[in-house]
Amino acid sequence: MGVKFFGVLAAILVCLIPVEGQDKESMDITVRYFVDVSLHCDSLALNISDNMSQVQKLYWILTDGVLVDGTSNNLPQNLALSTNGFTLNITKVSDSMFGYYHCVILFKDNTVKAVRKGVNVDGADFTELHDQYRSNAIIGGIAAGVMVAIVGVSCLVWHYRFKKDFNDREDLYKPDSTNGTVVAYDNTAVEMEDKSPSVEEDKSNGVINEKL
């Protein structure tokens, strides 16, 4: 009964007692999703790890306000406490575990101190993911640039080659001129095809003769 009463009292007083070690850089941690972390009920100001003989009891107040100690059996599945309550282990950190964890320390001289530890208070660590996407984006950009360059060069080659062929074909249908005089091509085969045969009637024998 005394332990439960002190737990309730500590939970109430945690808002009133000074929180030791409020250096955000050293007390708050930022990690990736689904990694394991360990929170120690200590700070540079208290240095409890070297003075555990002066500690009577350690309690942890979780992010949802639940009070636990080393003997508690109501811990969430992903949380575990060391026997003396000094270390709170969190397995596979997820959104529900983000926030502040308070460790309440009862010393043998009846003084009470508190240490606050933050886990991903400002969000998870995406540095590794950012670097990975950044690397992929750079590679993709280079590949896209090379592809655009290849397509552009291909279009230019095709354009100038097609233009040259077009000009060559166009020249076939243009008459040549020398010193301003139009030169006509002599194409006997074409003329022969265009020429109609003349028809003469041999009046002497009534036979029609065809002559070219």
C-alpha cells in the first residue's frame, strides 16, 4: 500500500519538483523507426549511477501517464525495466512510444528528484532515408540527363540527314542552268513513249501502214 501511495504521490509531484538535467541535446534522443533504445534514470547533475547506494526507489512515468517500477507487471509489450528500475528498454520504437519519459528518484534522505528523457519528441530520424533518396535522386537525374542528351543528338542527326536527302531529291526536279541558259535533258526513251504513231493509208492497195 505504501509503495502504491508513493507512486501516486510521485506522479503528482513530478509536475512540481525540479526536473534535473534539462539539457535537451543530452536528454532527448532522436532515432529511426523500429530500433531499440535504452533510457537511463540519470543525468550529469545527479550522477545517480555512481550513487545508487543513496537511492531508495526509482519509478518511471510513461508517456501515457502510467507509473511503473522494476517490479511492475503492467508494462506495455515493447517496454522493459531493469530490476532496480534504473534502465528503461524500449524495443522497436514506434509512434505510440514517442514523447517524454520521467524518472522519479526517491533518495534515502526522503528527497525526490526527477529526470526527463525524450524519445523522438520532434519526430523520428529520417537522415538515413533522406540520404538514400537523395542518392537515388542524383542517380536518376544523371540518367535522365544522359537520356535527354542522347535523344537530342539523335533528333539533330535525323533532322540534318533528312534535310540533306530532301534537298538532294528536290534537285532532281530542278533544271540546271549554265550561264543563265536553261539546259534541257535529252531523254529519247521518254520522248518515244510520248510519241504517237502516225497512220498513213496506202491508197494504192487500201492497206493502212503504221509508221513511227
